[in-house]
Amino acid sequence: MARDARWDALLELVGRNGRVEVEDAAAALDVSAATIRRDLDQLAGQHLLTRTRGGAVAHGVAYELALRHKAGRHAPEKQAIGRAVCELVAEGEVVGLTGGTTVTEVARALALRPDIGTEAGAPADGRPTLTVVTNALNIASELVIRPQIKLVVTGGVARPQSYELTGPLANGVMSEITLDVAVLGVNAIDIERGAYVHHEGEASINRLLAERAQRVVVAADSSKIGKRAFARVCDLGRIDVLVTDSGITPEATARFTEAGVTVIAV
């Protein structure tokens, strides 16, 4: 097994169980214990986990993987969610996009929508037909080459884990704009307490996006449901729609619906 594949597998084990033991990981991945120890040391050096005697543990209330290690997790579900969220956006609207792998799929779906611009990709009159406001550098880099989309980037200080811009500079831009719809990527969504992310700076920007929008859509695969992370973004009363995958339970769907949140499971 290649090193990157081992690292992804190890981070998946830690993210799922909260910890991993060297011997268990070696058996699961069919490699030597020495290889696992070396991998864990290197991942700890990147602050992706904490080494312990005999293994490693996750950080915090809910585990934060760097974006590059999250991209492949639940990928088909995230792509389907991205397409479903895209259908909720009308031509000509102003859309706010947070960071995260699921919202990145929303951005990709918006970029490929045939009714936004012409078949050649550019509007017939040369003017953009959709405005996207984002604090995510990776999303901005994908959309900047799309002439049919007017791109607004918030500014701020970049977080290497998520490629998101946070801080007073981002807050200043957000206070001056109005959105038709905000699409929030979250690390957890709790039926009682609302939406969460791992970092308080990201929570602040996401909260501002929600406050500036007429409609708020949370895009989250079902592994995020029923969990909490460190920083709360908003309560359920601020969320209009939750777009998730078919892994959501009927009980969770019913409770979200009772709270006034429309659930779309794809």
C-alpha cells in the first residue's frame, strides 16, 4: 500500500474511533508495525493527530482532517449533494459558499450548469449570470476561470487545514453585501443545537454568511448528523434546507422537519 493511501486509512481510523493502536493498524493495513509507527510520527508532525504510547488519538470534540485528506471521504455522496444544492440556485442569484469538500462539489456543479451562461461557457452578452461570494481559496481558484460567474472573495487570513479565509478582513466584506442564498459546509449538525465547525474563525464567517442570506442551505453528508464540533455556526431556526444523502435516518429526518428544516436526501 502506498504511503498516501496508508495515511488516509490511518486518519480514517482515527476519525472514526477517536484513536488507533499500532498493532491493530498494522494488521488492518497489512504492513509492519514499524511502518505504522513511522506513519503516525509523520502525521503527528503535521498536527493531524496526537501520538500516544502504542498508537495515536484524535484532537478535540470532533476530529478535523486537513482538506487534502477529506476529499476522498464519502465522495459519491458529496457529489450527489453538490448537484442537488445546485438545483436550488436560480440564475442571476447571489450565492455565498463556505469552504469544505461538500461545498466544493456545489461550486463545481454550479460551474457546469447549462443554464448559467451559454454552451461555450460564456454569457451571450459577456456579463456574468451568477454571483458567487466565497471565503474558500480552493473554490475561488476553480471558479475564477468561469466567465459566466462573477466571483467575490472575502479576503482574510488563510487556514491551511481548510483553505478558508477568516478574521476581520473577511468580516468587513461580509458586512457590506447581501446574499440570496448561503450554502454552508459544516463538520457537524446536531438536531438540538444546530450547525458546527471545528474552528471559531470559520464559524464566525459562516454565521455572517447565514445572517446576510435570504435562504440558508446546509450541505452535509449523513456522517455529520447528530454530532457536534467545537464552534457553533447557527441554530436550526436559521437553516431553511438540509441537503444530505440517503444515510440519514427517518427519525432524524422527522426531527429536522419538526424543527422547520426541509430535508432533501439524495
